[in-house]
Amino acid sequence: MVILMIIGTCLLLYHLVYVLFVRFLDCDIKLFFYDKFGKSADTLSGKVVWITGASSGIGEHLAYNLAKAGCKLILSARRVVELHKVKSNCLLANPKLQDHDIHVLVFDVRLVESHERIFDNVISIFGRLDILVNNAGRSQRANWEKIHIGVDKEVFELNTFAVISLSRLAIKQFKRQGSGHIAVTSSLAGIFGVPFSASYTGSKHAIHGYFDSLRLEKMSENIAVTIVCPGPIQTDFLAESFTENIGEKYGIQTEIASNKLSPARCGKLFASALANRLDEVWISKANPLQLTYFVKYYPNISSLFMPYIGTAIFQRMRDSKITMQVQQ
């Protein structure tokens, strides 16, 4: 009986830690400890890292953290002016880096037919690639039943298929090198469903399926796979978000709000996840983080209170305002 009481107490304490401790964090518990006590980003010094979606937001601030650590960087996005600004800031962040240590490569990841040529170009710059960070992507705001099927295809082409295509090229290179690291920016929406972002949520769930499979296949080949799942981050994601219509952007600026984590902090935690070669990490302020723990680890309990949360609270948690109305 005493043994059962001890076991029961330990289980209770274990669950209380996961439920309550995350209230004071801005990332999952594992990442928190590795960020505090694990390898620092400085251990990545000299590594060659290619970041897509590097012109702003999470990709931009990850670049700054990796530049400080002494990485050689290839920065890709469609916006050349913004990329050169990021490069200049990277060089300011680490005066030891030379101009030739950071390369700007303008590139639209949706053009899958160009991937092999672009990838060969990347390898020719430094002679190798150590880490590929698939960060390019866009969110969405739309009512589920109104989404044109062509939008689903657009979202998956950018958020999923382009990522898979580049990563397959990288894996072949890593096998030749004998090591490598794939990182993918997913989302907390890749872990549980999010209202008014069906195509986006689906594309991020697919990412987890593809890259969880990849990790298991390559676990004996010194090839790491890291899936990074940010919650609400203070980036200008709404303006570029997909809608229900093909080729349309949501076009509304993202409000500055205290419930969003700064991209600088997200970039720092992202760099820690890379340095420690973590499998999956969650980065967010407390409310979305706690919700993710409940949905992931306590599905029966979360299913009871989820109807009381409602779509309005979800939207305020993510966008700091109501962006979509339920269609009657």
C-alpha cells in the first residue's frame, strides 16, 4: 500500500509540474532546460546554415543568433532588399564574420522545379551544408467550408511540398557528407486544430507526419531532424496570410500585443534547439503553451472544456482580436 501511495504521489507531482510549471515558461519544459543548461548556440560556430524565409520574423532573428554564434549563413527569401538588411545586421552582430561568410540567395521556394539547381548553387558557395532551416511559409484566415480547393493546394505547395522537396535534396547531401541537420518551422497548429486556418493547420500536421517518419528512418545515420512549433509570435504574419480565395492575401497588419512572444526570443530559443539537436520544441507564451500540453497529453480532459473556450478566445489568443466570424 505504501509503495502504491508513493507511486501515486510521484505521478501526481509529475503531472502537476507539466500543468503548472509551464505557466511560467515561454517554451516547452525540455527546451527550457536545454536552453539553460545544454549546449549554447556558440557550439554551432563554423557550421554552414541555409535559412529559407530569412527576410523577416523568425527566420531573420534566427539568422542574427546564428551569426553571433559564428555560423556561415545562406539567407533566402523573395525580397532582396530585406535580405541584404538582414545580412548587414548579421555582420554587425558579429564583427568577426566577413562579408563572404554570409550569402544572400533570392529564391521562391514554391518553384520546386528550380530546387535542384538552387541547391547545387548552395553547395558551391561553401562546399557543404550542415543545417537546412525550412522556415518559409504563410498562415491563413478563412471559414472552413468556403475555402476553394485551389487554396489548399497553394498552402500545401508552400508550407509542405516545397519543404519536402528541399529536404530530400539536403538528405542526399547529408548522406554523402556523413552528417547533417534538417529543421522545419511548424506551429502549435501542427499539434492541434486551430479554427479559421484549416489549410494551414492541415499543412503543418502533414509536416509532422513527414518529418517524424524521416527522423526514425535516419536516426542511425547522424542526421538530426528538428521540428520547431511556435505559438503566437510578434511578426507581421496576418498581412501575408492566405484566405479562402486563390491568390488573395488577408492584407491586415498584425497588432502589437503582450500575449505574443518576440521574434528575437523565438530566434534565440530556435538556435538553442538546433545546438542541442532536439526532436520537437514548442515556443510560445504561457496560455497557448498550457493549452497545447492539455490537448496533447490530456485529450479526455481537454475535450470537456474545449467547447467552453470557443473560437473567440482562440482568435484573441492568436491574433489579439476577432479576425473571422462564424458563418451561419
